Amino acid sequence: MEPVAALNEIAFWLERELAPSFKVQAFRKAAAIIAPLGADEVAARVADGRLKRTKGIGDRTFQVISQAVDGEVPAYLADLRERNAEPLDAGGAELRAQLRGDLHSHTEWSDGTVPIEVMAAAAATLGREYQAITDHSPTLTVASGLSAERLEEQLDIIAGLDTGGVTLLTGIEVDILEDGTLDQTPALLDRLDVVVASVHSKLRADSRTMTARMLGGIRAPHTNVLGHMTGRLVQGSRGTRPQSEFDADAVFAACVENNVAVEINSRPERQDPPDDLIQRALAAGCLFSIDTDAHAPGQLDFLAYGAARAAANGVPAERIVTTWPLPRLREWLAN
């Protein structure tokens, strides 16, 4: 087995399991170290011990590389494959099979962990028809949000990428600011395929204030998807956080009126919106977008969680924009 591929696949499975980032990065770093070397050079450095003494190559990564050089599937990779043989969530299998893509993901341009091309390759491996790259907007400095200049640079890079079998959609997860406006220039938003609008700050504002803020974001002409609408956290390393308070009926009515999809965020620590709000959005006539909000390649497989929740709440596939073929999706995004 090719050593770089083995290291990257191990990182993918660890990300899927929500392993600590330092553990994942050890394998991605080792892959980056040996990637510029030819197969013969890697084998020679394994044989004479130089690779084991290389900074950034630890005992586990050296073992993986050595076994791959010997033509074996590394034992650690074989164990991870066995552990991850089943879908993350067996519920909603029929709906999961109908999902064609994902409109919310992050790369190292903001608070993701890998370059755009690595996310694209993972999406292609998972059989996605399309994958949106939606890094954060400038106000979210804690997540290295993209200034207008950096976003323009990213658009140029995406335009020049050979992404294989997956179509990359340009996009942004744009903050809905306190006054309800979007955190990027209209001219730049107009150039993007996908705009996911989310609230990330002052999540404990009173219901009236939060409702007005959300309505402003929904009514903004460039908004396509309302991201993780309650802001809640139900588990994970960041602890828990209650959902924001707002007038859900007004929010869902605005989504219908403005052709904005309600995101079913697939991250296990978010599970956002909760089931009761999915039911209310369904009754209101909303469209939905099942998205991963992935910050690493392995997290792109989180779609299984979102599909299971949508299926459990009776959301029909026709109402989920990420089941639509790309031409239909593009037409909806443009309108």
C-alpha cells in the first residue's frame, strides 16, 4: 500500500471518530513529510533508519509507513477500517443514499484543518456530486474569518483546481451581524454559489433581539441557507450550550417567503435544529439542507447523522435541497 495514502486514510477515520486533533495531525504531518519523496527514497530511509530519526515521524507513523513499504495494509489502518465498517448512524439509510452533496464545510483558510484540495478529494472519495467550501467571514476572528481580499484569493484558487469527480461550489458561512446585515460585501456575496448565514455571537440575546437579527439575515438577498439556527451544543469538548431564544414561527415563515433552506446541521455536538423545530419548519413549508459543517475530511461522513434525524422527523427527500441534482440546485441557488 502507498504510505502517504495509508497515513491520510488513518487521519480520515480518526476525524470521523472525532479523535483529538493532535492525534489526527500526527498522521497528516507525517504524510506531508514523505509526500515529496519518491517510493524508492522512502523505502531506503525506512531501511537505513533515517526516517525513524526524522522530526515529525513518531513510533506509530513510522510503523505505518514501514508496513506500507513492505506491501502490507498497516495493522493500525486495518483496525480502523474494521471499527468504521458500519455507517455512523444506521437510521435514514434510504435518505442518506439520496444525498448528492453538502453545502457547508471549512478548510484551513479559516478554522478547518486541511487545504481545499484535500477536502475536495475526500468528498470525491465519498461519492459526492458537489461540495461547497464555506469558510468563515471576517468578523469571526477567532476562526480566522476571511477578509474580502482573502476570499477573492480563495475564489481564484478554487477556479484553478482540478477536483476530479466532484464539483466544488464557492461559498461562505457568513455571520449575521447584530443589526441583521451580512458580514461581507454584497459584490463578493454576489460572486458566490452558496451563502450560509449563521449567528455566532451574543447567542443569549433576548427573543425579540435575536428574532430581528435572524430575520435580517434571512431576508438578505444573497442568503441561501440558515446555518445551525439555535446555536446549541449538546455534547463535546466545548461543553454544552442552550439554544437561542427566538420566534420560530416568524423565522420559518421568513425562510419560506425568501426561499431560504433551514440547515439540518449534522455535527453530533450540535444536532441543530432540535426535533421539535424540524417539525415546525416542516409544517411551515420550509426547504432543508442537510450539511456536515465539516472542519476536516473525515467529518464529511457526518451526513449520516443529519440524514437519520431528517428521516426520523419525516422530512421528505424532495424538500431537501442536497438531494437535488446539481443543475436544479444551481437554479435554486441563483434565485
